[in-house]
Amino acid sequence: MLDINKDKEFNLIKIFGSKKVENWKKKFSILNDKSILAWVRDKIDKYTDEGKKAENFTISAYLNGLSQYCKHNKVENPSELLTEDLDNRNLRVKNYLQFLLTYKKEKSDYLEALGFRSGKRPSNVTIRNNIQAKIKSFYSNRGVPITYNLKSVKQGANINEITLTKDIIKKLQSKLESANYRLICKFESQTGLRINDVVVEMTNGKYIIEKYQEHNFIRNFKTQKENVVINFLFFTKELTEMVQSVNAIDDLTKLDLTTLFLTRKNTRINKADYLRRLKEIIKALGIEGNIKTHGLRKYYNSKLAKNRKLLDDDRILTHWEGREAPYTDQIYSRHIKDIDFYYTEWKKMEEFICIDCIVYDKTNVEVLEHKEKIVKLNNQIDILLKNKIETTEKLERLMGLEKKILDMDKNFDKFIKILGTKQKEIDGYKESMLVITELLIENKDNLTDKQIKKLQEQNKKIQKLAK
């Protein structure tokens, strides 16, 4: 029988590129362990079996969790952990999780050495759900499971999660200095897409923007988590205006989506940094609770759900949300493929989804008017942000001159007094300059070179005094 060696089939470099793999090997020494490679291979296989692309698998999240566990236990070769008996395995995992849960310092050099960002202690939810799952996944995959179980927090049971309202989202947008962050926030609230769909899927080069009647849209957008294809992902007018503003382009059909959400270093925006900034703003606003980027998707879904009665076929809501409908038939299939019906239904929802708009009619059919002033101000803000570096450099130069200007200001009155008392003296200097100049012109041929040079030097001294 032919012996199939899966290690030869699996090549991280082919999937992620040599640069990423080299960086991972430098950061995570455990990647050189065969047990780790086999574990990662199986996780990627499972990921691709769901119809997802291997290169989108977040390998660093798995490696980081296990690397921290190994460093704490002073284990260089993770395969050593697999040789322990069940009781010792359970005890080791239990001790590590309890160590993190009961760690008194919110920030420390030790945690930073383990690999926790900025040395900050992870939240209890992260420890119970994420960290525990990554460690137990490795053991289970290698055939030596962990039976100890620290009670996890149920999915969605996020304590004190903030329900994002239109007013809160407006405040978030006004405080987000980065044009890219504002655009991500707008995409999430206006399309209901998850953060990965916005930052990763939309920018992968597969999609273009088209236009149907008055609105732009992306055709056949595939969501990463549910693996559902949204036939026509329409942009609200305010989303279109922000995309135009941030990218300085009027015709979005000519926009290259791969250029979205890039930093000055030409790298994609870090999702963790974006979430961190949202949390900082919420704290600064004095709003108690925990914000998640998923809250923007929940805002979108809630607006659709509250107004579903306006639709002729409300099953289309689940399609807009990137989920499979609870039941389908030929009528539903026809509706989600017919762009005219689809667009007509979607337009009924636009007024409820929007953030930067006002309702000026309180009748059952609300009429919305987009604030042109807000759009113009957003355009101005984006221009200012693009020139931020140049402006900062100019300010730094001006700050350097500030002291000199202040010194001049302090001595100004004194200078005026001196100028008044010296005015006659200055006039005398000017008269002397004229006399010397006339002597030089009239007696040029009669004076020796030495005499001329002496008169010129005297004239220069008088010029300095006159100034």
C-alpha cells in the first residue's frame, strides 16, 4: 500500500508566503515542532472544508495562545506535553488558566514576556473561551484530550455589551480621527457586514463596484463566516458619499477596492487597533459597558427587523444579513436574483439604516433628508487628515521660532525708545554715507587704492550703525 506523507503535502510557504512564515518562525519557536505543524495543518484543512480560503486562516491566533502556554510552563518542545498522563495534563492546564484568572496586576512585564499585548492581562471571557479552547484543541488533535473544563461563557452572553444606537454611532464617527476607521464603521453599520468581510474579503481583488439606478453595489459578495453569497450588496447614499470622500473619487465604478483601508506603510488596517480605538472613545464618552465591532452589525439587523412589515417578501432580510433563509422556495429564489425586485425592497430600508440623516416628517412614511453640511464637513476633515503630516511638521518648525518671537516681543518697547533717541544719530549716519559716497565718485581718480578701500570700509561700518 502506498504510504501517504501528509507533511510533504502541507506547505505553509505556498499558502501564506515565505515572508509571513519566516516572521512566524521568529516569533513562535513552537512552529518548528512537528506536532504543532500537524495541528495547524488539520485546523487549516477543517477551515477549507467549510469552503473558505486557506490564506484567510488566522494561524497566528492559534500559535500565540499555545506559545504563551509553553513559555509559562518553560517548555520549548510542545511534543513533551503530550507524554504526560491525564492527571498531570489536566493539572497543568488548570494551573495555567487559574493563574491568568487570579493574576492581580492588570499589566506586567511578565505577561508581556509571555506574549500578551502590552503586558495586559486578558479578560476573563478571553481566558475561559479563547485561550482555553486553543490549548485544549492542540491536546485533543494529538489524541491526548484534556478532561478538565473551566466553565466557558456562552456565545453572545457578553456581560454589559453596549447596544449601539444611531446617536452612539454618530458620536463614535465624530471621534474617530482616522478616515479609514470612520469608513470601516460606516460599512459595518450600513451593510451589516462583519469586520472580516469589510477589511479582508472586500479588499481581496475579486470584487468591483457597479451601479444600478441611483445606488452603487457589489455583485455576488461572499461572506466569510456563513459562506453565503449576497447577490447585490447595495451601498446607502451616505456610505457612497464617504467612500467617495475618503478616496477622492466621484465614480465608484472606477475604484480599486484593494486600495481600501491601507495605512501609510501600505499595509491593511489592524482590526484589533480599530476595536481598541472604539473602546477608548466609549470610555471617554462616559458610556458604561463593553463595545464590540459586531454591535454595528446588530444595529443594522435590528433596523431591518423592526421594519420588515414594509417588505413584500420579508425572507429577503436574512439574505441581506448574509444568512440562509429559514425556508426557501422558487418565489424566494426568484426574488433574490431579480435585481429590480431586490432593489425596490432594499430602498424601503435605506431610510431606517442611515446614520447621518434627519427625519423631518413624523407621518408613517418618514422622509429623510441627508445633511449636506455634514458631508461637506466630512470632506474637509478628510482633506485635513491627509495633510496631517505636513501640517505637523510646519507646526514643529513654528514652535521652534516661538521663543525667538516672544523675545522680540518682550524687547519691542525698549527698541521703540532706543529708536526715538537714536533717530537723529541714524540721520547723521545716513548723511555721512552720502558724503563718503560723493567723495568716492568725485575723487576716484585722485585717491589711492588704499584710501578708497579705507573709505569703503568706513561706509560699511556706518551702514551697519544706520540699520
